[in-house]
Amino acid sequence: MALLQEEFRQVRRDCDDTRRRLRRLESTMTITRSGMTPEAIEELVNLRVEEAFAAHEEARAANALEAEN
């Protein structure tokens, strides 16, 4: 359980770090080399965070079921 909480904290820290980097980029760039706007990048980051959080919740639920058995 503690390991899953730590993994979740790490996901949140990674998300926060990515958002800080994105804000820094937004102040100097309007479009990246890949042609993505900062808004598109942030949307992609948010999607990845949601996916990581969902996977974390699934693992937590699975571990809870295993602990009950």
C-alpha cells in the first residue's frame, strides 16, 4: 500500500515538473519543432497523467483484492 502511494506521489511530481517545464517553454515558444502548440502538449501531458493515475488505481484495487484472499 505504501509503495502504491509513493508511486502516485511520483506521478504527481512528474506531472508538476512537466507543467513547470511547459510554462517555461510557453514563455519562449509558441510552436514546437513537432508543430504542437503548448496547449496541445499540455493536453497530451494531462492525458498521460490520467492514464497513469487509472493504472495506479487498478493496481491498488488488485492488490487490495489479493490481500483479502
